[in-house]
Amino acid sequence: SQFRKTLTLCEQALGPEHAQTLNVVYNLGQCMWQQDKMRAAEMLFRRELAGCQNLNGLRHRDTIRSIRNMIEFLSSEDRHDEAENFMDLLAQVQDADDFSRDGEARSFC
């Protein structure tokens, strides 16, 4: 697919955890989800979340957005126990620091 080609190019040019690369990872995950390729979608969403956390830290708004995306994905798959784990993490992060003021706002990492 076009997203896979773009992902490969981004990884080569920018690195696997660059913000733009992670944005492509997320978009590819969305495509996989829409095509009912749930295992591939989950793998990509988890990669994007881990990359956001490594790049920005746990309390950054982009990481928080990625956690919310995982909650939405897992809930849609009736994996409520796993989604609840992410909800607990989100609550801890937001209680500790209600959205980090670091960095510029971006739609995704």
C-alpha cells in the first residue's frame, strides 16, 4: 500500500521514532483497522504509542492522544480489560500532570 511505502521512506530518511514516521505508523494502523486487519492494526497502534512515549514522555499530549487511541481500538474489539488498563494509565498521567505543556501541538506524534 501507499502508506507502507511512505513508512519505509520515512524510516529510512527520518528514523523509526521520528514524529512524522510515527504519524505514518498511526495512519497505516487506521487503514488496517478499516480493512478489518486487527492484528496488524494493533501492532501499529502499539508501535506508535511506544514511539510517542519514547520521543515525548508519558505525560506529553501526543502520548496521551495515543493512549486514548489504544483505548478506542481495544474497546471496539470488546477487549475491555485491556482497555481498562490503558484507562487507568491515562487517569494516572492526567492526575499527575493534566497535559504536559512541552512541545508544540500536533495532530499525532
